[in-house]
Amino acid sequence: MESSSMLLFILLWTVRRSEVQDLSGKQFTFPSDPKGINQPRVALRANTRLITVMTVCLRFFSQLNRMQGLFSLATRDHSNALMLHKDTEGSYKVHAGDDTYIFTKIPTNRMDWNSVCWTWDSRTGLTQLWLNRLRTSRKLVGQNYLVNGNLSIIVGQEQDAYGSGFDRNDSFEGDITDLHMWDRVVSACDLRSYMNQGSFSPGNLLNWNNLNFDVSGNVSIQDADFEEPVCQ
């Protein structure tokens, strides 16, 4: 009888933790996890099994100057199917399948929020990074690579295996908000609007205003302190 009660508790706890919410005005806060015990992270669910072109945008605040996983998408065949990784100061690494490109010397705030967007199109292999209203030139990565299968999407940790294989040395510490993902390369006009906190069409794969997520570890949901500008 005790085992049945424990199983019921676990099932109810799991259901409670997996939610669909409008997170407008909210942020995920990732505390420090120096011993790697809690592995704070958030799993996101997108209603698709195939990605050939995409844009992902998010805002983050962190004072750490080391490697940190911002966005990690894995399939059972590839742990780094799509990944956006912040390395040292001003360096960002993107993965698309077996290909990697590192953007360097990009000005990054350590005492304020950063808005970052990453675009990728498998047909051409063209990829581009936007950060705080600035953009890089287009680079070539993952041409003809298809993201196909059950997706495991994690923010706050980098996956070295499907839904697992977390390393505390890659963990994110800070705040993340306004995360969206689209199944297209979003226009430069809309990306600039996102950067300037203007109006834009929410992501159709991941939508911060209607997000299906599961929190693990010591991640908490707080009121966002990312402020919109006051227009006069």
C-alpha cells in the first residue's frame, strides 16, 4: 500500500511540474549549482518532429564569464542537433548537426540584459546571430542537415546525451525570459522589433506567452526585471 501511495504522489508531482503557462512578464531564474547536485534546467516542448529552418530568440542576464548553455536541442541520434552556447567574453558557439561555428568579439553585457536571436536554414546552410540590436554576417553551418525525431529541448544546461548528460561547468546561472522559436528565418524587421521590445509575431514552435515546460532543480519563476522603454 505504501508503494502505491508513493507512486501516486510521484505522478501527481510530475503533472504539477509540467505546465502550459503564459509567462508574459516572468523570467526563469537559475541559481548557482557549484556541486552539480540539483542540475537546474527547464525542458520545453514543441509540437514538431522535423526542423529544417528556424529562428530562436531569448533574453538572458548572467555575470558569469565562462561557458554556458543557452539553448540545447537534442534528438536520440544527435545530442547537439541545434545548440546555442555562450563561451567566454563575446564568444558564441552554434551547432547544427556535426557542424559548429564560433562567433567572436560580440559585445555582451555582464551587468544588464542581453537579447540574442539565432537563425539557421538547412537548405542553404546560412546562419546568423543577432545580439543587442547588432548582427553578424552570415556564416555556413549544417547545410542539408535535418533535425528529425523526438526533440529534447533544454535551457539552462547543455545536453551531452538525449535529455541528460549535464555538466555543471556548462550550466547557466542567471535569468532567462522572452524565449520564442519559429519554423522560419524571421525577417530582419521583426528581429529588430524583438531587439527593441516592439511588437512581433510570437514563435509558432515555442511561445513564451503559451509555453509548455517542465522545471527541474532549483529553477524558480520570478517577475521579470527586464523593463520595456517608456516612449514619449
